[in-house]
Amino acid sequence: MSLPTSALLLNFMATLFMTGVIWYVQIVHYPLFSRVGSVSFRDYELLHSNLTTAVVILPMLVELVTALYLCWQRPNEVSASEAVLGAALLGIIWFSTMFIQVPKHAQLSAGFDEKVHQALVATNWIRTVLWSARSVLMSWLILKMLK
């Protein structure tokens, strides 16, 4: 198996994993923040951030590195525009993570705030929709490669 094909498969697996994680976070995990209680929330938020980072850091880095690699080297079935689209979607996801969700978590680390919590849930739809779009794109690319 060629290196570009391996990169595409790794990217596909990482994207599917992250799409599952983000849907779980969006539908189950973030909405339940309001149920933790103000006394325990600071400790909960810190633990949540540390444990979530431990779960997602490797797949996110694999996804990022392979998406960038695919912009440079890709299987014949993948067009340059498809590779760039996948990387662009991922760039917006990373931007949203670093400049929207991480700051909201930093605010919540001082204690539960309903407005910040609602903003976190609302803005996390950016990542949920974009990772879902990446899953569709990557699935399409895998299917093209298998033809």
C-alpha cells in the first residue's frame, strides 16, 4: 500500500473517530454540564478538559498531519481540490477549537456560568457540522479509491 493511500486511510479513521466523539460531546456531554452543580463544577471542568485532551489529542494530530500530507501527496483518485477542501474544513475546526471552545472552557474553569455554557453548546455546532462534513468527504474519497 502506498504512503498516500495509507495517509488517506489514517485520515479517514481519525475523522470518523473525531466525528463520533464530537456528536457525543454535542448531544450528551456538554448539555450535562448544567447538571454537575456549582460546588463541584470547577473540579469537574478541569478533569473534563484533561481527560478529553488525553482521548482526542492523538486522533486530532493524526488527522491534521495526514490532511496536510494529502494536500502534498495523494492517491490518484483524490483531486487537489478535494484534499484542500478536507484540510480547509479541518483548519476551521482547529480555529474554532482554539479560539472559541478553549476560551469558553477557560471561562468555565472559574465556575459554572449559564451564558458561557449555552455559548459553548451553541458554538460547538461549528465543529459538529464540519467534522460530519469531513466524514462525508472522506467516505466519498475512500469509495472513489475502492472503485
